[in-house]
Amino acid sequence: MRRALRFLALSLVLVLVMMASALTAMRFAIHGREVNVPNLMGRTIPEAEAVANDLGLIFVVENKFYSDRIPAGRIVSQFPAPGAQVRKGWRVRGAESMGPQKSSIPNLVGQSTRAAEINVSRRGLELASIAVARLEGLPSGQIVGQDPPAHASGVVSPKVNLLATAPEADAVYIMPSFIGKHLAEVAPKLEEFGMKLGDLKEVNSSVKTKSFSESTLIVKQTPAPGQRVAAGTTVYFEILR
């Protein structure tokens, strides 16, 4: 009886050892077929294929993209990522760079500033700056110059600089003194300066009027004499009839 039990125990031990050995062998066999995915980005397609094949992997190009960083004809992205563990025979998928996207510069001269901004944006270009200059005879906000010039081709990711016309500066005058003068004499001079005659207020009265006579005398004015005023300013007088 004891011999039988001893034989059974030895048999169980042998079976367990054999199973452990088999599992260990299977693990070695499985891991022996696994490799780390190499970094193929920046390589040419033939280089990427050769590196992948040396490790028992298959490299295929599935897409093409524009890239400002990777020259044309080289790998710009890959899947699985570098360092991932895969079995031999696995397909590594990559994308080929087409290099930077090149643009043709539109003619923006003669357009309004807003229209030029929209045109630049729609073409995927970057508006770097808009400088302004006063030019007689041209409306405000019109593009009169650009860099790069119109129709320049093969420009890589350009920044467009524009020159636009600035609004004309308003004429500025030093307000003269009209105090002590007759309003009938002063009113035409206001028109010459491009100013407007405002409401008239009689001395010691809150009544405002627009009427005056040859003898109407100016005793106070707003803006005061010596102030800087622009064309179109309205001038108010306090009068004595």
C-alpha cells in the first residue's frame, strides 16, 4: 500500500514538473516571436521597409500628409508607436510626408482691409501685419501694397504683410476770438473754416435762438479763443442785441 502511494505521489510530481516545463517553453516560444516596433519616422520608405523586415515585420504606407517638419518622401507617422511589442509578421502602418504645403499668393491690392483679411484666411495663409500710410486721393482702408507680391508661387507657409491707406486727418484750427464783433460779420467766416453756427443765447436770458440782425454783438463764445478745434465744430455764441 505504501509503495502504491509513493508511486502515485512521484507520478504527480513528475506530471507537475512536465506541465511547468511545457508552460515555460510556451512562454519562451511566444516571447521569442515578439519584437519591439522600431522608430521609422524620418526615414525614407526603402529604409523603413528594410528596418522592419530585419525584425520580421511588414511595413506598409497607407497615407500621405503635408508636413513642415519632415521632408517629402520620408515617414511622418507610424502605428504601432515606436517601442510597442508586437509579434513577428505584424504590419506596421506608416504615412509618407509630402513636405510643406506650398501656396500661391493672391492679389490683394485694391481690396478693402476686411476683404483682404478674409481672402488671406480662406487660403490658409497667415496675416502677419497691416501697416498704414496716408495717401491723398485714395479711400481709407484700401490695400495698396503687399509682401510677398501677388502670384508668387511655391511660397512655403507664408506670412503676408499688407500696407493700407489711413483715414485722412481732420483739419485742425486755432479758434479765433469773435468777441466784440458783429455776428453778421462772423457767420460767413465760420463757414469758410468748415465750422457750424450753433444756438444763440441772449445775455441775461435763457432763451436760445437762431436769428440775429446786423447789430447783434458777440459777448461770449464756446469753444473759447485759442482752443484747437477740428473742421465741423459747432460754435455757440452769447449775444447782445
